[in-house]
Amino acid sequence: QVQLVESGGGLAQAGGSLRLSCAASGSIFSINSMGWYRQAPGKQRELVARITRDGPTNYADSVKGRFTIPRDNAKNTVYLQMNSLKPEDTAVYYCNYVVRYTYREYWGQGTQVTVSS
């Protein structure tokens, strides 16, 4: 089992910044990737950013150039640095962990991000 604990959500103004954190614990011996997804009201959950075991990242087109996904391997933690926030970034953000080989997925509890105009 893998446990994911998220933090850092909240309210920001358009143009502002927030940083989300996701700390993994438990059976984290074999990771394929970690990432962030988001789900806005009435919409499907979508990938925001992901970082693979070996380091390559990929981002949704809507956040490229504004968001980054740094990680701290020593702390088993991945972050989502969100800059130049827009009202359309408002959503519940979920941390995602994919196990290597099995591709089993684990999810965090979600953290609300609200961006006011």
C-alpha cells in the first residue's frame, strides 16, 4: 500500500502562485511515476503534470510554461509549483502514484485550489 498526503491548496488571486505538496509513504519501493491531476466541477479529471521514475516530465498544454513538477527523492515528495494562476485553474487537485510494472495507481485525498479573478 502507498499513502499519499497532499497539502498546499487554498485561495489565490489570478496571476498569483501556489505550491502543492504530495508526500508518499508505505510500500514506495517501485515507482513508475508520480503526478498531479485536477477535476473541476462538472468536468472529467485531467492530467496536469507528471514526472517519471527517471525524471522526464509532461504537462497539460493548458499549464505549460506556468506549472512545474519538482520532486525531492529524499523526502519521497513531489510538488506542483503553480505560477501565473488563472481562474480556470480552479479545481480539486489530486496526487497520483503509479507502481512500476503493475501500473497500479494510488490517489491522494485531493486538495482544493480556488483562483479568483
